[in-house]
Amino acid sequence: MAENRASVYAEGVPCWVDAQLADVEAGKRFYGELFGWTFEDWFGPFAQALKGGEPVAALVRKVDGRLPTVWTVYFATPDAAALARRIRAAGGQVVSSPVPAGELGVTALVTDPEGAVFALWQPDRHPGFGRRHEPGTFAWAELYARDTEAANAFYGDLFQEALFGPGAEPDFGRAPVSDVFPAEMPPHFLVHFAVEDVPAALEDVTRLGGRIQAPPFDTSYGTVAVVTDNQGASFALLHR
């Protein structure tokens, strides 16, 4: 079993990420060289990324060019329909209702009350990350919100056990948008991938056609830099 593998993620724990891209093959080249990922065709427009033979992310071909080019974080749940109802009752929105993803699980796309988009994952044959918290894999998801107190109340109620329960390791924080981004930037989740050396990874990003949005800065959970890939999807590099 791979290091840091979890067969079942508790509700409210980030358990998967994917990127919506216009050109999945270009995405494979970018992330394959940046993080050492290999890829296998999954189903439909999906390509699964592997690190050391274990699943770490997916690249998804956009079916509509008007859709954003973006990384999305998925939160685990044993019941996507029930969680979607709780999100709506708490002031969030359900963008797409829970639907099966083949035999892999059930997924839904939702927003919090400020409009930050995230996804739900109810696992079946695909529990989520096979590796995390190591170079080239998921390490953290930061919510950049306009009202962090409101965000804390919403997510604290929604994911109480994962955020505050015994032994909680939420991999999930909240910060004001204006800490890193222009004040007019909409609230959003930023997916962080672990790297051994942030400056070296930034050189790789620019060499591969990406760009730097925010140079390295220190946070409570490590040193972070915000970048975009060669198609405009934003993500962060994190060294702890």
C-alpha cells in the first residue's frame, strides 16, 4: 500500500482533484514533466494521473469551451445527495445534482454561500487519492473568501468532524481573498501540490509555458507560490 493512502476518507476531507482543460494532451505534457505524473485513459473525457502507480488527480477535457479552465477540489462524503441538501439548506447552491461516474462513485458540483465552487465525491470503486502529502501530489486546499467568519461558520457546520474532530487532518484552510489576490477576485478554492523546492518548481512552470501569479510567500502551513499552467488553470506549489 502506498504511503499516505487512505481507503476511506471521512466526510469533509479533500479526497480528489481534477482539472478542466481544453487540451488534455497538452495538460499531460505539462503536468507529466512538472510533477512526474504518468497517465492512463479512464472513461469518457477523463485521463487519470498516477504518481508511483497510484492515482493522484485527473485531467478532464472540457465539453464546452465556455466552461472555466480550472482545478476543482472534491470533498468526501458517504451520501452526496444528503450533503447536497445540507449545502442548499445552509445557503449554498447545487450546480449539478449528484450523478454516478460510472462505477467509480457519485459526484456533484456545488458552491458555498459566497459562490466558491467545489465538488462532492461519494466513493464506490474509486476512493480518491492513492498518494498525497508528498512531492508531486495533493497537499492542501485553501479557500480564499470575502468573509472568512461566514466561511468558517458554513464549513465548520458542514464538516464539523473533519475540521475539528479528534485527530482531524482537514488539509483545508480559509483566508481572505485580498491576502493574495486582487480584492475583486471571486471567492474560490486553490489546490496546492507539494514540491521539494518552490523556486526550482517555478522555473519548471515558466519553462513549460505556465506563469507565476504570486511569488513565494509564507503561510501557517508552509511556503506557497501561485501559478497557472500552460492553459490558464491556477494552482499552488507548497513546500512544508
